[in-house]
Amino acid sequence: MDIGELVQYLNRMSSSISEMGDKTSVGLKDINIRLSSLNNTLTLTNVLLIILIIFFAINTFLKWKNSKD
């Protein structure tokens, strides 16, 4: 193996490492977008669950009050 082949081999290896970094960066951006979407969905779910709990508490209180009378 002469110096020219070694330089070409090292350049290809450097290019492959650079491509892996780029692909990893793109993958992490995609994961970040998906996690953000999931976070928004969970926030909405929590709000709806709190509203459901409030309605359940009001309904239980009104049933208790009506049965007391």
C-alpha cells in the first residue's frame, strides 16, 4: 500500500465518519420533533383528565346532596 492509497483510504474513512454524524444529527432532530408532539398530546390529555375529574366530583356532590334531601 503506497501513500496515495493510504490517503484515499483515510479520506474515505473521514467522509464516512462525517456522514454518520450528519445522519445522527438528522435522527436526533426527528426524535426531538416526535417528543415535542408527544409532550403536547400528554398536556392536552392531562387537561381533559382534570376536567373529567372536576365533573365527576361535581356529579358525586350533587348526587350526595339530592340523596340527603
